[in-house]
Amino acid sequence: MSHRAFARIAVVALALAPVGVSAAETSDYPTEARVDYVLACMGANGQTRDAMTRCACSVDTLASVLPYDRYIQAETILSMRQGLGQGASMFRSVKMYDDIIADLRRAQAEAEVRCFK
């Protein structure tokens, strides 16, 4: 599949993904996603019990602020922006993608304030 075709599929998938999610679905992060987040967070903040507690708080805060679908969209966009070529360039130049990333950054900032200060 060409980069151009892949980029078109990614755009359609992101456009069709739900933006508004009910409060019950907001905290519906799968266990695997929570564990991955905590392990990565502990890798950056130390392999201590305190770091684990703070990282668990962080992912819980993230989940309370940002719906899981929106989190996945943001992580996908960030990943695609790291690539090369026209496909990656498209992910860097679309305003809608900047807004999705901004939502993630706001949720991360909230988690930082609640859990690491």
C-alpha cells in the first residue's frame, strides 16, 4: 500500500472516530493500555513504589479527562508525525490533528498537576 493510500485511510478512520463520549465510556481504558502507560511512565520516573503510585494516578487522571478513543487518535497522530515523506507531512499540517494533540497535552498537564506536584 502506498503512503498516499495509507494516509487517506488514516484520515478517514480519524474522521469517523467518535469525538463525544459519555462519562461512563470516558474511563473505559483497557487494562493493557493502563499497564503500558504505567510501565512507560515508571521508565521515565524511576522504578520505585512512589513512581508506580504517581504513574497510576496519572493514567487514572488521563482517563477521567480524555476519552480512550481520543487518546488513541492522539497517540496515532503523534506516531505518524514521526515518519518521513508526504504521509507524515500531512499529519503535521492538519489543524484538526493539532486540536486532538492539544487535548492530549491538556490531559497530561492535568495529570502532572494532580499526581506529580
